[in-house]
Amino acid sequence: MRSDLLVELVRHYSPSMQERSAVEYLVGWMAAHGFHAYLDEIGNAVGLRGEMDAPNTLVLLGHIDTYPGEIAVRIENDCLFGRGSVDAKGSLAAFGDAAAQAVIPNGWRVVVIGALEEEIATSKGAYYARDCFSPTMCIIGEPSGAERITLGYKGRLVLDYTLTRPVAHTAHPTPSIAELGAAFWQKIVDWADGFNRDIPSQFDRVLPHLRSINTSTDHFSDTVKLSISLRLPPALPPKAALAAVQPLAEPDALLTTTGPEYAYRGDRHNALVRGMLAAIRANGGQPGFVLKTGTCDMNVVGQRWTCPIIAYGPGDSNLDHTPNEHLPLEEYDKAVAVLQTLIENLPSVQ
């Protein structure tokens, strides 16, 4: 039976860096449903079920923060509308419901984590959890649909570009500061096109995105500022991407970076994937695989944890961050059933 966890967690509006109310609610819910539950040192919600000293650990790592913008929480046509219903409180609540209902096998403990600040570049919660646990298996809570398993996420690098030039009359043939900014962006596009030549897969291509471009003046100097996001394939780590684009900048420009993330692509031939495939089929589904062009906490923990890692959760990721974000409750129930089946059939590994 569906608990109140999903709806109430979505009701606790929690954009990044404003997660405390939602965290406290989740910790209280887990404590009331058979978990050893607590706030960790940085404010993540953590709940454990099973043997506390078990040799094997399944970490269910979801993020409790959301993209900003409140959406009236309501149920219409058996769909839950609300910010975070898809990205990604639906996945986190499914983790909690499944772990609460499951009979935990001997030799295992299940750890549910509601992590902070996934929607911003800090990924504070995942970085802290990465240092606290060494799991046997890990599932990241992100919408994939109840029948699909996400094996990988692209990497990322955000470029901030600033260029200043003395003011010149518009009749002068010198390129304007806006034109110089646009020229840098075009160089990025051309470089990405060259890298992507003969690479058909979106996951293996560089995907540049112009986040913003703005000009300003103090009437003596003109300045242009660009923010550019590069979605990176496994073959191009952030440092290599920066080395490739630095020569494209004007010599006197300021080029800084934020949010570097390494791409992660997991193996489909391991005990976790086999268990998920069996669990989806056992609940009447036809499983499939997907690779995502965004980033998530998989990128963070995948750099440290050597265990099998996948991402899974109910919902359509095309609704992430949108004003129409909503989650079909039937799909939520199916995801909970899949996860419960997985947990109850965890393999006897040491």
C-alpha cells in the first residue's frame, strides 16, 4: 500500500540550500518506519535498515533538493503534481517506501540517503556520503521510468568567459564587444563540431550550451560575459576539455571554470543490473537501458566507489524543472514494487 511519504515529501518545498524542513520530515518518517534514521554532519537525511554491521551494503542515494519554483501540490488524474515529484523526490520516496516494506536479507544493510545540493554545482550531500560509505552496490535516485535502468551520465564543465575592450565609436570598423563574445561562442561550437565528427552517439559527443551572454559598459570600457556549459563524454575529461578551449579565448580574456564532473558509464553485466532486470520482469515490465546526457550524483560517487552503480526511479525526465512537473502514481507504485523485489532478492555476496 502506498504510504504518505511521496506526497508529504513533495509538499515540503526544498530548493537547493533550503532543504532542512524536507530533511527533518524524511528522517522522522524513516524513524517511524523501522529505520535507524538521523541527520548526518552536513544535513543529509540518512536511514539504515538491516544488520548495522552487515558485510554488504546497498546504498540508495537520492537528492532531496529541487529546482526552484513552487508548483501547487495536487493529485489530478492519478498524477501527483509538484516541484520535485519527478526530479527527484519520486525516486527518493520510492527508495524509502521500498526499503521500509522489504524484508532485508541476511548479510545486508540498506542505506537510504536524501542528499543536499544536487541541483547546484556543489553536490554537497553526495560528496559527503561518498566519504562515509563503501557500498557493495548503489542506486542513484533519478527518473528513468519504472522499466528502464540508467547506466551512465555525461560529464560537465561550465566556462565563464569575460572580455573587456576600450569603448569605440559604433562607426569604427573594430568589432563590438558583443561581436567578440559571439565569436568566442562560435569557436566553441566549431570545436565541438570537429570533435563530434563521425561520432553518432549523443552520449559520446561534446554538447555545448550557451547559458547566458551579457554586455555592459561604464562608457570607457565595454565588457562581455558568457556562461557556457559543456556536456562531456567519457573520452573527454574536464581538464582535457579546458585545455582544448583555452586557446580559443582572446589572450587578455578571463576564462574560469566551475562544476567539473567526470562522465560515468557503468557495466550492464553485474549482479546489480541482473537483479534489476529480474525485478522489473517479475513485476510485469519489459526492461531497457538508457544513457543520460545530463549529470547527477552518479558522477560524484562514481569517481570513488568501485561497486556496481545504476540510476533508477519513476517519472519522465523530460518533465525535470518544467512548470508541468508531475508523476503518475501507478508508475510510482510499480517502481516501489521493483525496488522491493530487488532488495528482497539481493545476492549472497561477500
